[in-house]
Amino acid sequence: MKKRPDGSVNFRQVARDLGISVMTVYRVVNGDVHVRHQMRQKVIDELNRRGCFVYSPQRQIRILFDFTNHPYLSYYGHRLMERLSALGYTCLSSEHRKDYELFLNLVSECDTVVFASIPTDDIISAARKVNKDIYTITLSTSSNADVTLSPNNVKGAELAARHLFDNGHTHIAVHCADRHPTRMERLKAFSGQMFCLNPDCRIDIIREKIGSSTAEVLQEYFRNADPVPTALFFLAGEFAMLYRRDFEPVLPEKCHDLSLMTFDNPNDLEFVSLDYDFDRIEFCSNELLDWAEYYITNRPMMKKRTPIHTSTGVHLVIRGTVKNSKKRSSHVQK
């Protein structure tokens, strides 16, 4: 392509030749830091080749990862850090619960904050107060962040309710641990679907407070339950593993006819081997990382700050641990 008579380069023609929008070319020329590194380099190389030398060192995008004492979120947060560091982003870390002042200072210097820390809405608002342009992302938790990423907890919980209902269960205990960040979203969806399917069903909530033992909480519930439920649903796979390891050996008579179901993939946590093979609602956490990387490298329009919630797919896996209560009741009556 020849230069124009005045020596300038036709940006529209450059865009057509590269198969991109002309706005992308202008964003590169104007130093927009949110153009992907690979695309920026591609445009710069082409402009330089045509004699339009616009390259100047770009400010490196800084991403703050905020953590807490939560192994699941911390593991995937660090994996995302590794991915983005390999793409040339500057990644910093904080723990707002341990050093709130440092967290805010880092937020003021960064472009994006990724919360792997179960943030409250007040924390996100505080981050926006010190940096009005901060881009906020949360992993696996509902929030008022710009982007929330989680498995489809509502659909998964509804699938679990339908599975138990189809197998005739009308009295179900649900284990709900305070340290599980998405427990309430799953619990509400499960309860709502169960009562919609069977308004006369009974749902017992087994609450595990922070610092409590899963086995002790289950033992206390089952020693006092009257009548005993026909099914037990765990809202997270970690607790299903603890049930099998620490509860079954203590009260085996309570487990003989109990149907079991959980949420999560037993192979999901690569740093912990979860020992169970129950009927479950399964999803792939790596999909959360893929979406997080996408939203960071392709920052959406923030003019209206309309929250984006992306849910990854879930599906029912049947392993035979949810028994048919209708058939068992019929057999007992005979």
C-alpha cells in the first residue's frame, strides 16, 4: 500500500488488511493499555512496516489478586496469576482482611483487582472509592463486582432437587457450612425447587459453623433426628469426603439406607484428593479460569458499570448413591 500524497498512512486500509476494526488501530496509536498485547504488537509492526512509527513503551497493566484463607479460591487465584504473568501482566497480591491499608494502597495503583477472597459489597465499594477506574472481578461468589464468575449454582441445585424428588425423597437433610462461600445461593435454589416440586417435603439444615468439625456436627444431628431423613445433600464436595472418612465409621447404622448427593467434581481440587463417588452436580473450575482470563484481556465497556455474571455449565452425574425411596417403601410395606 502506498502512502497518501501528504505522507500519512490510511488507518482504514491498515485495519482492512489486518482484518480488524479501525477503532483498534486508533486505540493502539493512542496508547490504550487495554488492547491485548498480541494485537497491539501486530498493529505496531504493520504500521512501522508502512513507515508510520508510532511505537512507544506502554505502561504495563497491573492486576491485584486479593486472597483469604480459603484453599479452593487461593489455588485457582494463583493459577490465574501464573497465566496472566506469562502474558506480560504485572501481578500483585494482597489480603484485605490482614492488611486493609496495604490492600487499598495497591488498589489505587492497579488497573484490575481479582477477588479470590469472598469480598463483601463494602470492600468492593471501598476499592472503587480509592480508584474510580478500578475493574473488579470475583471468583465463585455473588457480589456487586463488575464481573462475577461462578458455576451455575442455581441450575445445579435445581438439578439436585429434581433428582432427589424423582427418586421419591420427601425428607432431606442439607449440610450447610459457614465457610463455604456459595452455600446460600445453592441452598436457596435447592429449597425453592424442592418446595415447588413437593410443598409437603421436609428439609433439615445441618449448619456447620466456622471452627466446627464436620463429623461432630453430623453426629449431633443424626443422634437427635426423629425421624431420620432418607437423603443427605452436601452443598460442597469437601464435606462429602469428610462424611465418608470421619462420620461413616462412627455411626455406620445411620448410613446404611441413607441416599447421598453432593456438589462439585471430586477431581477438581488438584492439590487435594477428594475420596468420594456420590451422585453429584459437577462442573469444571478450569472454565472459570478461562473466562477470567478472557474478561481481563478483553475488558468490557465500563461506562455504565452494569455488572456481568458469567456462569459455567453444570450437569448431573449419577453413581447410584441416591436410592429410590418409593421402591424401598413399597418393599417395606409388603
